[in-house]
Amino acid sequence: KSRVTKLIREKKVVLILKRGRPVGYFVPWDEACAGEPLKKAALETLMTALAKEREAKGVSEEVVADAEREARAKAVQETRGVLGPEDAPEWTETSGAEWVRKVRKEGDRSTPWAM
């Protein structure tokens, strides 16, 4: 607890970890606000602190953009192909148009927007 108090007094942005994984940030606050102004000010404070830290470490905007692009590509790679042919055999046996025709024949021809 004494370490936390010290960090709060230093008025620095603190990364909060749980079991070694990031779960949030503590962003020091100088004035009391409520609602949207509070959220906006907290975000601006965080973005300013991150920009200063990035600048101090020599990380350019291009590097950040590359890291974001790589993270998105990795997420796509990890989630692509989650369902295999064995999970939905009807998807591989017929074309999309045939599947739509089959569904329309089996079900009601009304549409959700038809009243």
C-alpha cells in the first residue's frame, strides 16, 4: 500500500498489472469533473503521457502504426478459419445462392421488414 501511495503522489501514469498482464492505467487527476468532461480530460491526459513516453523512448508514429497493423493482422490470422467444413457441412455442399433458396423454401417467405 505504501508503494501505491508513493506512486499516486508522484503524479505519474501507472500501468496496472494483474498476474503479470496489463489490466489498466492509473492516470493522475488534478481537478474534479463529472460525466463526459471527465472522460475527455482523462483520455487527453493519457494520450499526452503516452506521447511523452513514446517521444522519450524514440518511438515514431510510423512504428506505432506498424505495430497496430501487425496486431490486427495477427488477430485476423488467429481467428480466420475458426469454423471448419465439419462444423457447418451445409456451407460447403451448396453455393450461397442454393443455400438461400433452400432456407426460403423451408421457412416463411415473409421478411422482418414486411408488415
